[in-house]
Amino acid sequence: MLVYQPEFDTLHRVIWNGGESSMLHFQKLKDGEWKYLDTMSFMSGIPTGTKELYNEMREYYNYSMTMVQDLMYAVSF
């Protein structure tokens, strides 16, 4: 399993399970367990290099965090 989790955020992360998995999973730590919030498929196949995979994970994390913030903003009204 490969994990992307910025140092400043201990509650959210993106994981890739490795192998033939073509999915990234966005998770949140709640009550001591990682809960799945969203899943994304690689549309053009699994990245071939580690740097490309890392960049995909980072982009998915940033996108997911934007969605979380938008949802929190919408709920506050």
C-alpha cells in the first residue's frame, strides 16, 4: 500500500493498494479507524512511474479536500 498524506493533515489521506489496483481511495480518520470517503479510477491506466503515481495521488487529495471544504461551506448555510 502506498499512502499520500501531507504532514499538516493527520485526518485525511489517499491510498493506493498496489499491484493491479486501478483505484485511489480518499480516506478520513474517524474514531481511530480510516473510513473511505471516495474512490477514483485511473482513466488512462495505472501510472508507470512512482513520480507520476505520487502526482496523481497529490492531485486527487487536493481535489478531494476542495470537495470536503465546499460541502462544509454548503452545509453551514
